[in-house]
Amino acid sequence: MLTTAISLAFTLLGAALLLTGGRLLYGPTLPDRIMALDALYINAVALLVLAGIHFDSALYFEVALFIALLGFIGTAALCRFASRGRLFE
């Protein structure tokens, strides 16, 4: 039962990554692309957590935490750049 659920979750997360990747490439506006990049970070973190459960390894959880931190900083920097036109004062 668990292997079926994990396989289904991998499939759905792969589809989510493809769809958000399409939005990132073909998004009509910059805010759409920033939100797609943020969704990609979230999906990547979910995929790593799922891989950590599947392979029973704590390393995946640490990498997921690091990517989540980088994703937050990257999204904040991109939003600041989009609103002000520059990153630093």
C-alpha cells in the first residue's frame, strides 16, 4: 500500500513540476514567473521529502531544508527586484 502511494505521489509531483516549469517558461508577466519559480521550489522540496521517505535516508530532508531556505531568499529577492528595479539601495 505504501509503495503504491509513493509511486502515485512521485507521478503527481513530476506532473506538477512539468506544469509549473511550463508556467515559468511561458508565463505572460513577471509576477506569474516569480510565482511559478516559488511553486517549483515547493515542489522540489516535496519531491525530496518523498525521496527521503522512499529511500529511508535523512540526507534528503537536510537537502530539502536547504532548498526551502534558498527558495525563500530567492523569492524575496526577485519580488524586491520586480517592485523596485534593483536589489540593493
